[in-house]
Amino acid sequence: MTATMIFDILTGVFTVIGVFFTVVAAIGLIRLPDIYSRTHAASKSATLGVMFVLFAAVLHVWVDQRVFDARLLLGLFFVLLTAPVGGHLIARAAHTKGVPLWKDSLQDALKEDKDKGLE
């Protein structure tokens, strides 16, 4: 087995893992009951999925073309920073506007913070 073959297998594994997390995020967006659960699925699973796929792309370009593409790493870093923050801000804005939680939700931590004057 050559080194290129091993890197091709690793690239494939990272791509499959990334696609798995992306599909989990898509299913979460469809199946979960409220905006708070949906933003959690979108920000966590989709971020992991995109990061694995971008890392696979970095690995593939580096092995096949012997070029280190910093743009892919910057994309990976940008997604890592912005997707969870965006999901949090969307959920926070929905809570501020009064979008109700799912009827079976057990805890509303933002309401508890607001009641204590911490918000």
C-alpha cells in the first residue's frame, strides 16, 4: 500500500463522516419540534459535517497536487467560528421575540436568567 493510497482512504473516510453529520443535521431540521432544537441540530451537526468535508478537501489537494490551499483552511476556520455563534444568535432572537418552546420542553434557561435579571 502506497502513501497516496492511504491518504485517499483517509480522504474518503473524512468525506463519509462529513456527509453523515450533514445528513444528521438535515434530518434534525426536518424532524425536531421547535426552532431551538432545530438551530442546535443545524449549528452542531452541520458544522461538524462541513469541517470534515473541508478537511478531506485540504488533504486531497495537498496529496494529489502537492499544494497547501490555505483558502480551504480559512473556510474551515470561518465555519467553525460563525455557524455555532449564528445558531445561538438565531435561538436567542427567537426567544426574545417570544417564539414558544416545544410543549414538552423541561427547562427555559433564558427565561430563568431573565427572571433573575442576568440577561
